[in-house]
Amino acid sequence: MKKIFLLLFTFFFYSLSGQEATTAWDYPVKPGSEKWKSLKSHKEMVEICQIPEDIIHKLSTKDLAVICLDYPLFFTLTAFNNMQDGFEHIKKDFNGFKELYNRVDASKELMLLYHDIDPREVMSKNTDLEKGNFMFNIFFLEYMLAQKDIINTLSYEDTKIFLIECLNKVEQKNEASFSSFQTQTTHLIMVRILFYKNLYPFIEEYESNKKNYDRFINGIMLPGKGLLNDIEIMTKEFISKAN
């Protein structure tokens, strides 16, 4: 399953050459181009993707977030048995992620990008390539949001707003017939918020099923439907009782 998933990511990302830049800076070489094909190693690919130092600090956080979301080697996190380890690897490799997670307004800009996405739009896409690219972009954005660096900066009010947004995204994904596998990153955001913020009623439930929750929170295990449903229920309970 892991190998199939990686192959799908690779296919979709290497089919996206020639896209127009939508930010103040864009990758000078992209997958699918002749220059990209001439690169002889992963190290060369990483090096050519770096944002120049005289530009990176001048980028708005919104532009920086979009640039990171479009990182050509983002898909390589799926090559790791533990996707969180994979994310830490690409975060270390690419200076855009380092800069983004040091910005005090990173959570705000990422959440605004997330709010503007409607998973149901996948139904209007004409080709499998367009559908796959759209779903993978959601996956990547949710993984960027599911990081402790982001969650720990959230105020109590922002935490509620974010959890409500996640529940909306689950509902929209269900309407668009996303699989449980394709909703897992939405649930990952929710469960990490509940865990890192030590929120009721999750902590009580966590102690009774610590092994499975730890495996999901730490990026080791893909959860079953039962665990996903429990996460939704606890999220809704927290929201209903939050002041």
C-alpha cells in the first residue's frame, strides 16, 4: 500500500510541469521539465528548490505558505514508514519550511488557505490527474497544519474555530466520497489538537486506548474507522462544551 501511494504521488507531481507562478517567487526548475530530468540525484533536486536567501525573508507569510505547499519534493514524505518522520525530513531539507514555521503568523495564513478549500470541488474536476492533484494538495496542506509548531501557537478561540473547520472538511469530504484513507489527515489535525492542548474529553479516552492513539498521533499507523469516529465525537463534545 505504501509503495502504491508513493507511486501515485510521484505520478501526479511529475505531471505538473509548466504551471504559472502565483506568488512573488517560483521554483526555477519543476518536475517534468528537461532541466529537472537532467538532475542526477535527490540532493541536486533539493538544492535547486531552495529559496534564495536574499528573497526568502522578504516573502509574505501567505506567499511562503503557498510556495511550501507547492514544494516539488513534498511527496517524498510518503516514502517513509512513518510519515511524520518523512515530513521532518523534508522540513529539514527545504529552507522554505524552516522559514515558514518560524513566522508568528504561519498558523493564521495556513488556516486561511485551509478555509478557502472545499473538498467537494473535486467532483467538478474533469480528469483523474486534476482530481488527484486537488486531493493531494489538501493532504499536504493538512499535514502542514497538523504540526505541533502550528497547534501550540493557537489561542483557545482559534482552537475552537480550527476544530469546527476540520469537522466541516470531514463532512465535505464525505459528500465528495473521499475514503477513510483520504480523510485521515483531517482527523490527524483534530486528534493532535485534542492531545497537544490536553482537551476534555480526549484525555480520558486517550488513557484507555493509549497505544492506538499514540501510533496515529506519531504518524506510525493508519487508523480504523472506529478510531476516526471517536475522534469526531470527542471533537464535537469539546466544541459543544467550550465557552
